[in-house]
Amino acid sequence: MTYVCSDLHGLAVEPFKNMLSSTEFEDGDRLYILGDVIDRNGDGGIELLEYIMSREDFTMLLGNHEDMLLRCRWLFNEVSDEGIAGLSTRSLEDLTVWMRNGCEPTIASLKKIIKTDKPRFDGLIDFVSSLPYYKTVEVNGRTFFLCHSGPGNFKKKRTPESYTKNELIWYRPKVKDKFYENITTVFGHTPTFVFSPKYQGRILTTPTWIDIDVGAAAGLPPAFLRLDDMKEFYF
């Protein structure tokens, strides 16, 4: 069986394990996590990120929050006064954007780790740096295009691999958007309640795409979707 979830945003490991076990996930199954494990809540998702790293049956995609971490990795280096003065405008802009998006618990956790276990910190950064920003999977003869945000600048003639990283991690779709007719696009990034309060805490399914971000960043439990039979799991 193939499962997807997204935008866990600092969820603790034990609740995540309990949720996953409630979906009937078992040996031989695969879970795709469509980005944004870190930031906003708890320890910033660092413990959960390490758990994901340990699981060969999980595939995580890059989210915009992981990308913001990578853009600000310089923050964890030893920075002298001269170094601070020499930071580029772009670096400071990147940090400002991340600060506006709930980075504080993530930074606090990573600073603790880097002080006591630099190889552990390096392993986390290497893992995040290696994350793909899309996957196409076939389940029961049906093709799914998995990414973090849905494809920006969508054109039917464009193939999934033609989209840039930023087009797949920052886009904000509208309900009327239509993507591929023969491929189902699955993403998170935009909480479903943004489209309408009636979708709060629920997966939003349209004729060509599915948004599975049900608002964990705002404290709501995440949802899981099983692609084999399109069963939705809520907690």
C-alpha cells in the first residue's frame, strides 16, 4: 500500500507513530511525506526528521520550510562581527522570511545539537539537502504526481520533471486550477481551510488534484491518504 501525508510542522514522534499505525501501515508499504516536517511547533520537527531518516520505507520530499533552512544554514556557522557585516542582502532576506514562518523552535533544536554533536547536525543537513522535490508514482494503474505545493506556471505540455524547485514548493493554487487530466497531482503547502472554512481539517479533492495539508501548522492533526483505494485517515 502507498500512503501520503504532508506538512507535519513539528509533530512529535510518538503521536506520528500512533497515527501511522492507525492507518493499517505495515511492512512492505511505502509512505511519501510531501515536505514541511520542520518549523512552527514542538522541537521544530527535528526528532521526527531523524526518525524519517531512519526509515527505508519512507520517502520525504523537499518543502519550502526545509528549503528555508538550507538557505539559512550559514546561521549555524561561527560568525564573527566581520562576517555578520559581510552577509549579503539576500542572506538577510532569507533569514527574515524564515523568521516570519516559525523557524524559532527549529533553530533552537539545531543549535543544541551542533554544540554537542556536530556529525549529527551535519547528517541532518545532508539529508535535507538530498531531498527530491517531486516524485511520480503509479498505484493500481493510476499515476500520481507528488510535490509540496502543486505546480506553479502549469502548462499541460510540461512534464513533471520540467518544473523548477521553486515552482513545486511555493505555489498557492486556486480551487478552480486544473492540472493534468491523466495524472492526479497530490500536494500540501496550502492548508485546505484557506480555500474555505468548510474544508478545515479535511482533505480537498478536485477533478485533477488533491490537497492533503489539513492544517497541522495551526495545531490540527495531520491526515493520511492511501492512494490504493483513496481512503482518508483522520485523527
